[in-house]
Amino acid sequence: MAFARTLLPAVLCLALTGAPAALPRAAAAVAYDGQVGHESALFSLKATNNAAAQEFTVDGTRLSRVSVWLGSGAATGTVTAQIRRVRADAGSVIASTTLDLAALGGAGAGWVEFPLSADVTAGSTYYLHLQANTAESGPIAWYGTTRAVPGSLTSWNYDRAYWGGWHAYTSRLAFHIDPTGSERCGETEPCYVPTSALAARTSGLLTNRVATEAVLPSFAVGASYVDGSNVLRLPSGRWRYLPDGASASVVVEADDPGALAQVEESRAWLAAGRVPGATAAQREASRRALLSMRALLKPGGAFAAAWAPPWEYSWPRDGAFAAAAFAATGHDEEAYRILGYDALTQRSDGTWEARTELDGSGPPDARKWQLDGNGWVPWATWQWYQAAPAGGRDERLRALYPMVRKAADYAARSLGPDGLPPASPDYWELDTTTANIGTAAPLLAGLNSAADLAARVGTAADAERWGEAARRLSAAIATSFAPLGYQRTVDGEHGRDSAVAFMAPPFNAAPADLGEALDSTYRALLLPNGGVSPGNDPSFSWGSYAWTASTSFFALAWAGTGEPVKAGRVLDWVLSKRNGLGELPETVNGAGRPSAVAPLGWTDSLVVLTALALQGSARPTPPATRSSAG
């Protein structure tokens, strides 16, 4: 995964000065009762000296709700919607509802629905009246449009200081009376979205197992997945899903046959494997993580890091963890598909590009390749083999073995006279001038894995060669990294690194001194928001953002080294940062809110592996090989 893809997550925002434009709805044949254009914030609603109203007529006799496009710079306070018979007469109110801004999520923008109940007379004119009350300085405004809207009636602004009272406008306010179907927010228009939710680029995934579509934060508020699926239940009660063979989602009535078939298929897929977890919360998170990982896996075996443009590539690192998690939970086909993709995209010298296009056509840019893939892919292959059904397992391993051989041979040749690999970009995707633990530890896991696989397919020479390389690397790590507490680099100039966890199971048998190194590194990297940063290199700052993958490294390491209380506490923090759809984000900002993208496949995989370990089903660790003379 590209930890250096973006140093600070981009923040999407619906500002009060410019929400997305929408075409006005055609005029109703009998009565005008809605206007969806919301290009700009028209009228301030804040405090008792400001309000706004929109005339409307109806062709029915009963109102149950109204919706308006509201933008608020204030996080606390109230907004009251009323239906009046007379615009300026508070005594003519026939229905009134007050909503709390904090309950809406604080400052934000979008469609807000007010439940109301009123008997009305068809064809009569009424006034939708809105007023806000807050002690904060941020503006609260009703959006609308200054364009002509066929059939629309007059809007009114109440500004006592400026107009001396009510003033008629040719602009039109964005509103709906008794919205139904696509007029309900969350379908074609976003519900009110707190700006805090927009710290994330994506909030969830829809998939038909071929195509994938991100659920944007502005369409996730108030929504939830239909249990055991990637079908989304909208605030309106209708469902959004990505039909088989389609490339874009559709909104359908609940229990639509096509959507139901997709729900049943994904539930059957989950039931065919196992959903790990020692607690209900862990099992719930694991279920969602597995479904999200499946949505990120393409038919050809490419595993996307996440579903937003900078992440829509396949990293060998992310795919290796996903393959291990799929295999461990009984989803053999998915795990093997990822490894097959690795075999197809391996370079002729045995290495891999840092990332590839999802169709396997090659790298998207000139980003420098990363040596740790030569450890992660053989390790993932070993993990797959350990979990694979016995029938045909060895034959399938032989199909992957040429990939393992090229990867392990390159890794063994890369070791210098001191037994260490050369400097290479690590999982930070930043180069170092000396060997780093984020490369050395995965290579050790990969060489031990490859040696054991070689023994299983009967290639003793390969097993001995890679076993000897693993012994040299292990000794070098003990000499160069261990005295520094397994810091990021052997020169000791780049601080602590969460990759210290790669020295623990299920990657490597934990050295005797690893416990203290894990504890001290965790303390050094712990942030006020409760998560950890990837490292504390004095030459590079991660700011106040915690990374859920790095935090999860420690949960998995402690689960594998007999520290379940520590592991559970860290995992609880990670799970507490799931968003409203239950997805795990890439980062958590300084305010403790999910940011960047959600879900992130690497974090999903780590949570599944940790939940397995805490359930008592920890993945095995590749055995350290002994010398043939020993």
C-alpha cells in the first residue's frame, strides 16, 4: 500500500458558497411543490432577526415531511421548519419541527428532512418557513437558485436589519414537500453531510464481483448495508446496488429480485468460509472486512488497495495480506487468484513493480519498485499452502513455484557481505540510504517460507540455498537492528518504525528481545487520538494522522506473541474508528475521525488475521530452517 500516496488526506467539502448544481424539476401539472436547484446559499437563517420562506401549493390533503437544502457553519444550535398559512403570522402555524444541529453531525451541508404532520387544502397557498438559532458565529443558510424555475412561486427573505422585515425574491429556495422516491436524499441527492464525514474520500463499496463502485460520504449518511452484502439500504428505504453486468449502480425498491439475489449470493459466500472473532464486535467487523476485500478483488486477481483514483492499483504487499486472510478464512479460490496474478505480473528478474494497473498491463508511473514484495509474496504463498484443501494442493503449489523460486533467488542474491538487503523503498514508499526493517523483516519471512515450500516440492538444493540466506539475514538483523530496538534503519538515524511488528508471528518467530521493542516502539508512536503513526523519523513527519494498518500491526504482533489483552485493546481502538457503514478507514485524523479512504484492504486483512489469532486460530509462522550441517 502507498503510505506516501498522499501525506495529508484530501478533505472534500460542500461549502456554503457553492454546492453541486442540479437541474430544476419540471413544474407539476396541478401544483408546484418542490425545487431541487441548490447552486448557492441564498438566505441566512441564523438568529431571530433572520429567516426565509418559500410559497408552495399542494394537490393533496396531507403533509408528512418537508426537506430543504441546508448549509451550516455552526456545529450546535437548532433549526425549525414550519408550515404557515400566513407568511408573517406565527399564529398561523399548522405544523412545526425543530432539529438539533449536533444530532445532524454538526457543521455540514445537504438535504435535511423535517417530519411534519398537517392537514392541508389542495390548491391553497402555504409557506414553508425556516429559522435557526445558535450561539456560534458560523453562518446557517438555505440554498437555492436564481435561475427561472417553471411553475415555482415566490421565495421570501426576512432580514430585519437590512429589509426591515420580509422581502420577496425572484430566487427560488431548494425544497421538497412530501418527498418520495428519488426526491428522498441519498438517492440522486446527498443527505445533510457533516463536514467531519467529508474527511474521507470514500465510505463504502458496491460490487457485482466484476465492477466496483465507491459509496461517497455524501451518499452514506443515514444508509446501511443490507446485512451480509454490499447492497445499500438508503434513508428512503429503497436499495442501491450494482446489478450483474452493470458498471453503474441503480436504486430499486427494497427486496428487488436482482438485489436480493446478490444479497443471498454474498451471504452464501460468507457461510462457505468462516467469520472470525472472539467477540460480536470482532465478528461483525470481520464480516464487513471480508466482503470489502472481496469487492476490491478483481476477476483477474488484482487486489485494489482501495477504491479511489490514487488507490485503484494492485500492490504486491496489500495483495499478500489479503491472500493470507482469504486463505485463513476458507476462501481458497480468492487467495489463489491473487497469487496467480502475482505470478503473471512478476518481472523477469524475480521482482515486482511497486504497483500495477488492475488489468495487469503494468505500472501506472515510474514509481521505484520495492524489494519487500520478494518477501511478502512467498510468505503469502506459504500461508495459502498451509490453509489450502489437501486435495490437489501440491499440484497447485507447483504451478506457483517458479514465481517463488525467482522471488527467493533474487532476495538471496540481494543480501550483502553483512547479510543485509540493500536500501530500498519500504512500505512508507520512501527510500532510505541504509537497510530498513520494513524490507529486512519481510525478506526473512519470505526466505523461510520459500525454503519450506521448496522442501515440500522436493527441491532440496533450493531449500538449502534459501535456508542459508535466511540464516545469514536473521543473524544480520540480530547484529544490526536488535541493539537499536529494531528501529527503522541500521544507522539509527530514522527513528522508530511500526514495521518492528514484522519480526513477530505470523511473519517470523519472535526474537527474545522483541517484546520490549514492541512496547517501546508503540509508546513512541502513540498519538493523542489513540492510534499510531507509521514511524517517527525526524526527517519526515506524519502529522497528527494515525494509520489503521500500522496500528493493527501491533494488535497482530501482540496476538501472536501471547499478549491478548494488549492486542484486544489495540484492536478495539481500530474497530471504534469504523465509519457509519462499518468500514475501516486508512487513516484517523487528529480529531479522531475516519479520513482518506474507507475501506482499506490492508487494514481489512489485518483485522481478519488478528481476529483469528484472538479467537485461538493464529496463523502459523514459517519455520526458521536449520543448516544441513547443524
